[in-house]
Amino acid sequence: MKPYQGYVYAYPHKTAYRPLHPSPALRDVWAGESLHALFLYLHVPFCEMRCGFCNLFTRTGAPEELTAAYLGALDRQATAVLDVLGDASFATAAFGGGTPTYLTASELERLCDIAGRFRGFGSGPLGVETSPATATTDRLTVLAERGATRISIGVQSFLDDEARAAVRPQKRSEVEAALDRIRAVGFPTLNIDLIYGIDGQTPATWMHSLNAALTWRPEEIYLYPLYVRPLTGLARRAQDWDDQRLTLYGIGRDHLLAEGYEQVSMRMFRLPTGTSGGTEYCCQTDGMVGLGCGARSYTSRLHYSFEYAVGTGQVRSLIDSYVREDDFTTARVGFTLDDDEQRRRHLLQSLLQARGLDRGSYRARFGTDPLDDFSADLTSIADRGWLEASGGTLRLTPEGLAYSDAIGPALFSSRVQKLMDAYEAR
């Protein structure tokens, strides 16, 4: 089994979503759902540049009139959603993208004003993604004053030649200046993203970036394997470099564990402070409300969003359509989760975390045991030495965590896999 098949950050992936006919009213979609302690996500689909590995829904070089129009559409969507949700409360929030700090300081104020219309915003964790070029003091100050508790910055490498190889043209001096500004403004949690598997990267240069990141003693560090995906800047690269990535993953994992970090998932490492300024969202059980043309929303039975795209022309067209939209009262594109898919999602989102799957919680929710529901799948994983059962918990072994990007896709239902394959074949 090849170790790097796909990053399962959500199940199902948006490539399994399809237009909903007829489009259900949001009022019906959310009827009967728990409206307590929801997660609020605002999507900003703009960046100053597009990295060679990026397949996010984002565009570069957006003019000021477009960002202003986009915020106007976000406000209209918020009005429609609030009309449906009424007194819903939100425990956690995040601004993602794209790069939310592509917006100016005054535009970030407006973004926070829109989010502030939702009850609970500002009193719980708020995570925001940024980049070295856009992590300016004025923007960071706005975010700190409006309650941001976690800043995540994509560095990828502290070596300029490796950054260029990943089609991320940045200077280490710019990265370090941005990190200094983040620490100076002050946020409870700083996360630094690093990538392994870049052309020319060696164990020595990987350690160099790891140690450079540790200079700021970030509360969190994410280690991402390099993926080369269709329609991205690195798409022509040969993809047979699994051994290199596994070696570098092991070096990074062991080094961070030795430095006092705990492993939360294959990618995430954090200092065990006992508290988190991040977005502690439980995908298995919590509902999510997403605003923006690239955001998704989760109820227990329906995941929905707008159209998904990666290609530049399609992304720009969809953003242009979004900013002209006046009716946000229905769900347009999505995926309906039957009982099997709900169980499978719970299994996936739990098993890919280091703490594993609590069988008691699973039984309380579904009335069955995961070892019965997914006997063949879990036996196959266990036979490889990647799964262990202890004290009512199913947990991946250290080697199993290393193979998370193979285990996750292997647990997809045939229905989801067929939809994803059909999307990719278009």
C-alpha cells in the first residue's frame, strides 16, 4: 500500500458533492439539528500568489473592488443564514482560504463585523490563516483586538532554494520578520506549517527548517508531505518519491517528540499546554456553518457548499457568480450521508487522530460496535500492524499514523470513491 494517496481532512471530499435537485431550503436542512456550540467558518478565496502545490479554491491578484464585493456577498449570506438559525450559538470560529490576511486591515474589520453577527463569536477560539507577506502589524493587530487566538502561517521551508522549488517565492528574512511580528502582537497559539518532500530537500536541510521553526517555540507545528495534484504548479513532477517522504516524516516526528511536542495526528504536533487557542472542532459530531463561495457546511445528514474548482478560470468564474448572488436561502451542491456514511465518517475522523476512536462513544451514537460495522476494513489494517485495541479505544500505531494518507482513502465507501473518480475524470 503506497503511503501517500490522499489527505483526508474531511469526509467525504468536495469532489464527491453533486448539485442538489431540487435545492433544499436551508430552513429544512437545519430543522431538527442541534444549534448549540456550532463551528463558524468564513472563507476568503484570495492569495497574493499561488504556491506550486496548492489546490485550494483561491485566486490571486484580486482587485480592491472585488474584495469589497465579496465582503458584501458574505454579509448577504450571513443575513440569510441567521434568518434560518435564529438563536444558534457558536463555540469556535475560523477564517480560512486562500489567505484571509490578503484583506486589508479595514477589510478584516468588516470580516470580523460579519462574523460578529453570530452569537458567541469573539468569546471562543478564533483561528486565522496568514502568509509571510500579508502578516503585517496592522492586520495582526486587528485580529488580536477582535479575539483571534490562533495564527497559522505557511512557511513550508526556511531555505530560499527549497521555497522556490515548491513554487513559493519568499525570502527567509521575510518569514522571520513575519514571525517576529506575530509574536510581538501576541496570540495564544502560533502554528507553523512545514512541507517535506520538496525537490532537493535532504535530511540535513529538513532538520535545518525544523530547528529554525523551533526558534519561535510555536505552540503547534504541522508537517505536510508534498503532494503533486492536477492543475497545480508542480503537476508535471514525477510522483515516485515515497521513500524520501517517509524518511523525512520519521525524522520530523521523532525530533518534535524529543522537543516535548505531542503528536495529535499524522500532521499535527503541539506543545502539551493543556489549553488550546486553536479551533478544537470535533468533525465527528459538531455542526459547521460555512460562509463564502469555497466554504462547506455540515449537518448530521447533509454536507453542502457551492461549486468546487481548482483551475484558475473556473475559480474566478465562481467567485464572480458568488459576488452577484442575492439568494442564499438554499443548499446548492452537496452530499447526503445515509446511516452507513455517518458511521464511516465518524470512524475516519476519529481513527486518523492519535487519540483514536472511543468505542463507547461510537456505540452510544449508533447503537453498534465499529468492529462489527467495519470488520473487514479494520482487520486488514490490524493485520499490517497499524491498529491496536486498548481499553475500549481503537488507535493507530505509530506506523499506522505514518500511513494515515493510505488508511483514510482505503476506508472510503465505494459510493464516495466512484463520485470522486468521476469528478477527476471530467
